[in-house]
Amino acid sequence: GPKVLQIPSHQIIDMGQMVTLNCDPVSNHLYFYWYKQILGQQMEFLVNFYNGKVMEKSKLFKDQFSVERPDGSYFTLKIQPTALEDSAVYFCASSLEGADSGNTLYFGEGSRLIVV
Amino acid sequence: GNSVTQMQGQVTLSEEEFLFINCTYSTTGYPTLFWYVQYPGEGPQLLLKVTTANNKGSSRGFEATYDKGTTSFHLQKASVQESDSAVYYCVLAPRNMGYKLTFGTGTSLLVDP
């Protein structure tokens, strides 16, 4: 089936440093998402991105977070500066149409971020 | 607001036993409902989905029925296999109310051989 690729699969970073998580979505998809999952806990929505803009974001999407997809390349999540509570697995997802129309989201395998 | 409740945090079964995972939801209107499955070390993947157009979904031996009266979307399988061991998430996509999927807390299924 359709694949979403995430790079890196895991990263350890010092608190206060910047990190960029990269996502290569399914090729013809138009909507992109980031979800956060702390170990053993549920998936939590961070942000949705469409047509070069953030459409919706949650309270978890702090000011230190930003997303972009320059020139149709990777869809990225940048955290600057990182904090200890940012340690989690971050899942990228994409869909052909918006989730509000019942479209299926395809998830990557996640990027495990450890902030020390 | 929107919410999904999965009361069972963990279910342990033996192979060929019957599986039932409870899910109830709260929203306005008629959402699309999904079951996603997450295997260790992987991202969630779609197991099945049901819209208002069809009340029942099925895939790989799993079935779920969308009951608007009780606002439930329970997952069932007649005979589980060890390979079904995973975390199962009941997920809500509110109709025309934004782009956010709401995940339940997940039910971890362990099937003993």
C-alpha cells in the first residue's frame, strides 16, 4: 500500500537544540499531519497542513514548533528550542483529501525523539 | 467536543478465541469511524472504516458496526491469531468539523499461541 517515509527513525538531542523531523508523504496526497505519541500513551494531533498553510493546530503545537513543505519536498516539523517534554515518537501522516471528509490517513513509522 | 472511549486497556486471549473490543464516541452529526492497528515499532495503519453510507465495515476477518443509537463502534473477530497481537485504536473523524482525527486511548491485544 501507500508508504509514508520518515527520517530520522530516531534522534537523541540536547535540550535547547533545534531538531528537524522529515516526512516524505504519499506522492499524490495533498494533506499532511503530525501526531505525537508519548511512550505507551495515545496518539495526539499536533497540526494539519494543506496548500502551504497550517489549517488546524492543537494546544500541543507550541510556539517552538513550526511546519513547512518547501517546493513540494519533505514535509518537516521543526522544534526550536527543544524541551525535555518534547521527548516522544512523532508520526507523520498524509491523505488525499481532508480528514473531515472521512479520508484515510496513511502514517509513517515514526521518528523517536529523545531530548536529554 | 469530540471524544472516543475505549474502556479496555489490555486484552489477553488464546488463539482461536473470540475478540470483542468496546468503543463509544461522542460528537455532533454523523462522523466517519475507523479502526487503526499499530504493530510494535510501526505507525498506525488502517484496519477498517465506516461512514454513514454503510453501517458495517470488515477487513481481514475483523468487523465493526456503526450504531448511531448507542454511539458505539465495537470491533469483533471470530477467531484471533497470534499475529493479531497489536494495539487497536478506535478513531473518529468528525464530519466537516476540521481536519483532526480523535484517537481513543487504544486497546493492547495479546494473543497467546
